[in-house]
Amino acid sequence: MSFIDARELSAPEGLQTDVCIVGGGAAGITLATELIASGMDICLVESGGFTPDEDTQALYDLQSTGYPVRENFMSRARYFGGSCNLWAGRNMTLNAIDFAVRDWVPDSGWPIPYSEAARYYQRTFEILELPTLDRVSPEFLDQQMSANERKLFEGGTLAPTISLWPRSATRFGSAFGSTLRNAPNVRVLLHASVTNVALNDSGTAVQSVTAATLAGRGIDIKARHFVLASGGLENARLLLVSRDKHTTGIGNGYDRVGRYFMDHPRAVFGKVHLPAGVQVPMLRGRPLSDGKLQVGVGLSAATQKREGLLNHYVTFELQTSGYAEAKYQSFIQTMKVVLRRGYAGSRWDFARAHVTKIPDMIYLVSPKELMPHFLYRGFVAARDAIPRPPRPKTFVAVYFCEQPPDPASRVTLSAETDRLGMNKLSLHWHLGDAVKQGVFRMQELLQAELERSGMGRLETSQDEPVFTDASHHMGTTRMSVS
């Protein structure tokens, strides 16, 4: 049908639709696009417009009381396309062990099997414009890895992980905007922030949602089906704040909404020294004809079970001066401002304020993340073609960690309210000892396997790992078996 600006909408009686999707990010846009063929009437409700806006973005402000998250960092974007407007395009498939009930990980396990999710990978790869699905197969990796890399994994303690990028990061707003605009059965309502989910008289089903413009104008949307697609923080916030029928919030009779908040803690920890002649092309990252791929070093399922460890993995990244101390913040803050859309204020004023951190960014601004695909392919081809004498290499070890589900890690409602009168969130990110101990033990296992395979050695660190969040917000509305 069309894109509609809620600030100009003349509909005192509200809107009626078959399916109301709250949130115009990756999930909401994907679902709306896939439902076009159903013939149902679809209304996709987005809080922002087509570009960042400071006042709309401020609706995401929250209080942090737990393990510190990055300050002054825009981890979520509140405009059409959502946080994918900030995204570098990195993707990974889940593993079977991610779905399993693990007796060494309390509250682990999904109520659906891995096979159910795997059915949709082909379509997922198409939507994200990723390299073909066969690129994650063991056969493809075995063909592409060097003899040194194969030897590192042949002991069975470690297992390769695979990160994939499309030729360019999928911006869902621009990639699918015209499809939604031209669909006869889709309305996209912009500048409309959902502030309440209303239940029927018996409190057993959703009847409508209320959206509001920044000026405070309310719009009721009635539908047969509702989908909350606002992310791991805002979905929980909407359920908790909607208390007309249930005093603790919707679906929260067992005090679980908002609990089990998880992220992917990251830490730069230790250095890997490889002697001259050791080749690790896949561990460094390679361009493909249809995207990019990098192999990481994870723990095999057998190792995780034997050792009682979480599903961490590590990547080898080239070291340059000043990187080991960077802890990610400088790069991620500044490069998303300078090179990507998403910061709602003056991007260049912000960049100038952080100019002293530019040396810290040199390492993290890796070619595979920031170069256009055709330039990156040419860069790697030229690098490979230039003859140079073998020389030792040093990498920093960057750990990407699984966080176990922990009910003490949670979001709750703050007493402070935002411009629309909604309670702001209070985030208490809790990292238990299992994450840290898993890094220490993985460091020991990696050291042993590097020495066994003759690949090199690990310069270990005995300091406490300093973690940063990855803006991967999960867990606050856990699926149930019933």
C-alpha cells in the first residue's frame, strides 16, 4: 500500500489490520516481506523515520547498573531498518550444541531442535545475500584451509568456526523498502512508537497496541495477530510496561520476562606467535566471489562436554601498535560515526572529539570489515601475489564468548520515564565466573594445540580479561516448552 507518516495520519478511529508487526528492523522487515504472498493485510509499525533523529533515538536511553557496557555508544538504531543500519554484516550459523540441554550449563536448551532452525538456513542466506550455504560445509573448509590450519584442528580438541559477510552489509530498510512500498497489502507506519499492548477483558489475548508520535498523539492499532520485533531490550520493556490486566506485565506470571539477558562478551587476551613459513589464510579471513569468510578457533562439542566449558571461540587478528589496549571502544564508537549512518547528532563533531583515539583504531579497521568487496578482493590478491620472504607473525587473540543464561542478568523498569511516558529500562548485565574461567581454560587448550601442531606458541595473559559487550541482546523473552 504505502509508507504513512503517523504525524500526518488522520484516523481518529485507529487502524485495523490482520497482522501488526512492531519494529521495522531486520526481523520485522523480513516477516512483513515474507507475508506479502499470504494476502493478509500487514501493518509494520516503526518508531523512527528514514533517517536518524536525536529525539527518537533518546527513547532508547537506559540506566546500566551491572557489568559496564560501552558508554556513549549507539548499539541500537531507532529508525527504519533498525540496528542493521549500524551493522558490518557479520553472520554465523548456530551449532547443534547451542540448542541442547547441557548439564554443565544451568537453564540451557531450546524448546526446538537444531534441525528445525536448519530448515531455514537456505532462505536466510538468500535474504542476507551471503555466500552460498556450502561455504560452511566441512568439505569446503578442508579444501580451503592450509596444511597448518588443518593440523591445528585434527586433534579434535578444537573446531573451526565460520564467520560470513555478504559483499556489502545488508541494510534492510534500503534492501526491502521498495518491496514493501509496492506491496498492495502492506502499510508501514513511521514515527509511531508503540507504548502499550492491550489485552482482552479476560487477559488471555492481545487485542490492540497503542502507538504515539513524539508530539504525544495516540493511535490504536487492532489486529488478529501481533508480533513484537523490537529486539531483546524493547520487547521485554513493552511486555513489562503493559500492566492493565496483569500487574507484573504480559507473560510474566513466573517473573521471567526481562531475565536471562545475554550478550556476547568479547575480550582481547593474549598473543599468538607464528614462526616464519606458517600459513593461516583462512584464520586471517579471505574474500570469496560472493562475500567474505573468516575461520575462528572454537572448542569441539566433545571438548565442551568433557571440560564443562561454554561455546567460546577466538579469532587471530594482526597486531599493530597500540591495539592490545584498545578494548574495542575507540574503533566501534568512532568508525560507526565516521563511516556509517546511525549517529543522530553531528557525526564530524563527534569524530573530532575522538581524534586522539585514531591510533587505537588502526588495527580494528580491518580490510575485510570496511573495504568494498571488489577492493578487498584486489587487496588480498595483490598481497598474495607480491613475493616476500617468510617472516614470523604475531596476532592478538580476540575471544568471543558465550554467556550462559543467568536469571540475575536482567532488565527491569526504571522509575524514570521517557518523553512518551514509558518507564525507561534499567539494565543489570551480570557476567558470572563461567565466562571468565572459560577464557582461561580455552587459553590453556589453545596453547597446547598450537604447540602440538607445531604452528607456534601462545603468549598467555594472567591478568583478568576485560570484556566489552557486542550489542547482541538476547534472552529476555525466553521460549518455553509450554
